[in-house]
Amino acid sequence: MGRAKEYRQRLKYQVASAEKKTLENMLAVQFKAELGLSEVEARLLSRRVSNWVIAQPDLRGPNQIYLEASNGRDTFARRLHVAKKVMLTPYATEDLELEFEFGLAVMQLGRILRLIEEAHEQDALLSGKQLILLCHITPTSLRGRLKEVREEGLWAPLMGLSRADRQRGGQFRSTLILNAYLTQKEPLVEIRRKFAVSRQRFSDLLSRFGKITKAHSEDYFNPAGPEEAQWADSISSMPQEKRALLLDQAAAPQDRDGHDSFWAELKTDFALSPVKLRAIRETVEEILAALSKERSDGDIVYWAVADREPAGKPLEACRLVPLNLTLYDPADMPPNDLNRDLNRVSEIKFEKVLRLSTQAKQGGGYLTYADLSYLLGLHPEAISRLVRANPTVVIPLRGSECDIGRGVTHRQKIIRLYLEMHTETEIAARSGHSYEAIEEYIKEFATIYVLKERGMPAALIRRVTGRSTKLIKTYLELIAEFDQPEYAFRFHHLQKIFSTYEDGFKKNPLEEKR
């Protein structure tokens, strides 16, 4: 029992950590702090605003990428493949809700089905290999999960779908969920688990279905696509009492695309003063301007903790910086002669972990295991195993860079190589760090060495440098270990480095008073 509770607590922390870096959460924090809204009001307002922002035409959301899929939702043959660029959402806030409620497997299924549906809505099909690269699961796992939902009658089309599966057909996920909910053959929570639907998605789906039921009842409904055509068939065969239940859902607030109507709706629903409304509009304009900037097709914008934020500082108080990260790169697809069927995905996962964490560091922020878990749809322990399996490559994560957690810092490895007379080129090759980062670590070590030589105790060194107690202790242990005549040249070099850059170091406050 204790292990299950510990697991839930760890999962809760992991989900909360990633959730705090979403656009919706950042807006909620800002609205609460600047507008004086309550927690509930701020969250409801942030959800409405973020959904409206992302729904703007020709705007690409921070968590959306462009990918070349197969043109035509009915073109299954690979030999007839014609590329068509579509916009997809590889990760979303609903993934965190699903993972916390049902676990990682259901969250991954939700991602798979969302990607398939988004491509289908844009009259395109994804391939199995593209889904593997986006969801980081093996072909066997992908086939198994799709087989389970197809046996439930779900239509999940992919390029290269077999003739038997095409002939069997099926219904869209939304249609299956709504029919199962209205017939009440299973508890709602089981229906949502089976088809990987979060509470919020189901609520939005029910509201939309209620509006369509109302339009159908008043004889002015015209299906906008194959999904709504299936809904119309369901409505036609629905008992009158079920229709009445859905018509109640149609009273939910309407989503409006027009700027003026949207702002008028917010002003009324949240009783906003003109000043508060103007502040919200300015915030939204800043977001729209940031998201309108050009970025590569496979790049996303992710907010992460700034690299200058120290260990131990609450996440709510940390400054977050927007990072451009390459979540999908066509070059991730290995050559056919090496891994034709993508049966080995561990190498792909590790390369993405290394790329994303390195890009984050270069952009002025650090990712955590929770961030990578959210972005890649993997368990944090799986990512940890990848990192441990490649000890010669340094992954710049917040935990190691800021000395958080129980692991031995990578700085120790880099400084040890330096003391052993390796050149910066050799250190860069072995550690995977840039020359600039290695120089910063050496300057940092030089500072601590000189302060120690001047007789400063560890506690005061920590106060002066602002580094963690753990890091100071690690450096002092290295100094004691290498305090031998054969390493005297290196320590003499460290004193010269300190003298050269002394003006940039933090001074001893006791010395400044003299």
C-alpha cells in the first residue's frame, strides 16, 4: 500500500511540474497576480483565453508542429503517396490529465488517436513510422494498441491499412464515446479510460454534440464532415428523452472566433472592468506576436525554468523562459539498412533526449525528467535509464546542472578531466558540453579553489558564490584528492584564471568592508 501511495505522490509531482509550464497555467498565474482574480476565476479565464488563442486561424500553437503526411484520407497505398503538410499536436495538457487519472499507457493511446484524428480532419493519413517517431513506442506496441480499439469498433486509419481493416471500417472515437455514454452500458469513467478521453475533452465533446443535436432538431444542421455525418445518424436513431438530455448541454457558452464578440463575452462572464480587459488584451497580443514568429516545422515552444534559477527555489517563484525545441526532425528516421522497421527505438529516444536538453540549455533554460516525460510521452524512469546507459555523454538537465537530487554532478566529471591534464577539446568530446560551458565550470572551480586557499570555510564559500552545499563539498573533495605535486601546474593555472576573471566573480563581503 505504501508503494502505491508513493507512486501516486511522485506522479502527482511530475504532472504538476509539467502542468505549471503550460500556456494555460502561466496565464492563470498572471491573471491571479495582476488582476486580483480568485484561483477558480483565473483558471477558468485562462482556459478560455488559451483555447481562443490556439483556435485563431493561421496561428500555430506552441505545442503544434507541421509534418508531411499522405494526401487524401482514402489513399492508403504507400506507392500512391503524395506529401501534404498538416498541423499536429504531439502533446497537450489533456495528456497530463489522462496520465494522472489512468496511467501512462492510456495517455500514450490518447496521443496516438489524437494525431490520427488531426491528420484525418485535414484530409491526410499518417504512417506507422511517423507515429512511432512522434509517440516513441515500438511497432509491436503500436499495432497492439490500435488492434484493441479497432476491435471495439473504432475507425483509426493509417497509411498502409490492410484491406480487411478498411472493409471492416468503424466509427470515430467521438461517436463511439457518445453512443456508449447515452446507452449507459458501461460507467462513464470506464468509457473514457477505454478510449483515452479526459474529463475536459468529454465535457467539450458533449457540449458540441448538444449544439449539433439542437441544430438537427430544428432542421438547419448540415454536417461539416464525416464525423458530424456519423453524429447525425446517431441523433436520428436516438430516443426523445436522450435528445432532451443533450439539448441541455447546448446551453454551454458558445465558442466565438470574432475578436469583438470574444472580448464582449469575457467582459460579461467575468465582470471585467475596462482596465482589466485592456490588460488581458495586451497579454494576448504579446502571446499572439510570440507565436506568430517563424520557426521550423518540427519545432515547438516550451516554457522551462531559466538556467539562473537556483536549486531549492519553488517552481511557482522561478522565472520561466520560452524555448524553441525540435520535437520532430525527419532526420530522426534512421536509414533503412540500419533500422528499417524501427524495431529499435531506444536510440531514437536517447538522441531526442540529448537534443531537447541541449537546445534548452543553449536557449537559457533547463529541462527536467518531468518535462521530457511530458514532451516525449515516456516514463521518467525510462528516460533515467537511457541517461544511465550512456555515462560518457553528459545530458544537461536541471537536476544535474543545479545539483538537485542524489546523482553525482556532471561538473565533477568535467573538472576531474581538467585536473587530469585533458585539453578542453578532449573534455568537450568526452562530455558533450560546449567550450563555453566547460570554461564556465573551470572558472567556477577556480573561484572555489582560491577562496578555499584563502582560508574561507565551506559555509561562507557557499554564501559568496551562491552555489549549493553539495557542489561546494564535491569541489573541495576534488581539491583534496588532487593535492599532489604532479597536479601543481593545474592548481597554479587555476589561480591565474581567477586573477584574470576576478572582477567578474562575487567578492567576499568581509573583504569588501575592509
